[in-house]
Amino acid sequence: DIQMTQSPSSVSASVGDRVTITCRASQDISSWLAWYQQKPGKAPKLLIYAASSLQSGVPSRFSGSGSGTDFTLTITNLQPEDFATYYCQQANSIPLTFGGGTKVELK
Amino acid sequence: EVQLVETGGGLIQPGGSLRLSCAASGLIVSDNYFNWIRQAPGKGLEWVSVFYSGGNTYYADSVKGRFTITRDNSKNTLYLQMNTLRAEDTAVYYCVRAIRDDFNKVLLGFDYWGQGILVTVSS
């Protein structure tokens, strides 16, 4: 199985900040990576697929990059509604696996 | 508008069985790649199973041999039959549609999620 490692596990930030979350796969997954946002008590929301493709309706302050084993989610100009937990997920092969999550908290 | 509504959760004793249902509207279950994904309390996301539109099914090792994913095309509904339940199966279970890249034959990500249903395995 492909292991997904996210870092950091939590980050403190202020409104307007730029936040970067990294995700590393245990083997090459090409560009088959997705990013999700989850708020407490809610289902996750797809933000990015294929490493850098923005899902319809997602604000352009969210961006993804990377390929192979190393990936990044960047949130520019952090907004109050962006405080949440973020997960990466490899889409390269079954079993599909998720990273452990990164909680973006208010500083 | 797409809606996925899960039912069938609850409290069950270890070793027991439970069947989750996911009624879909706004899309056709048999034309899509539907999954079950779970989240233990306070923990991360774990993919459980997928039902391909063509009929193939796949499972996480943690549930293989105990869980079965099925669908009823006439009811546009997905199911998860869970047998021999364990305490570690306690989680919110989500019914989820995957976006499929047909050319590259990969599931790109999960775009439609149900509200989730809690399954608690405890004596």
C-alpha cells in the first residue's frame, strides 16, 4: 500500500497569511493526488485533483503542485473560512490512501 | 442537485452485522464509481471500498472478507453489508462518488459526499 505523510500536523496562521502544507507519497504516484478540506462535523470537500487542477467552485487562493512523491497545497491570503483540517489522498492505486491531516488553526 | 443520503447506522455489539444504505438522487449509481469512506472519532479518513460502474469491487485489507459492497440499480442505492464487526470499525461512514479519468483509468478524487452515518461497535 502507498503511505501518505503530511506535514506539519498543525499550523497556526493569521488571516491574510500564506500557508503551505506538504504531502509525501511512499512511492511514485505521478500526478495522481487530491486535496480535501474538512470542517468539524462536516464531510470533506474536494479542493484539488490531479495535483494541480482546481475543483469547480473552489477559490483560486487554493493551489496545488508537485509530482512523483512530493506535493504541496498552498493557501494564499488565508480567509476566516479556511481554518479547517486538510487531507491529501493518492489516487494512483487501490487501496486509495489518505494523509494523516493538517489542522490550520488561528494564531 | 446531487444528494447522497446514508441510513442504517447505530450501535451494534462486537461480532454483529449491520447494513448501510446510500440513496442517491441527481446521478445514477450504476454509471458512477461509488465508494465508502470512514472516519473514526477524532481520526483521519480511511477508504473502505469501491464499486466500479462496470461491476468490479475492491476493499481495504482491514475489511476484506467482512464487508460487502453492493448496489440496487432499480433503487439507485448503494449498500455496505458489514459483518463480524469490531470495535475498530466504529466510525462515521460516508457514501462518496469518485471522479473517474477514463483515459488514464484512475479515480481522480471524491467530489460528492453524503452527510455520513455513525456506526458504533460496542458492548
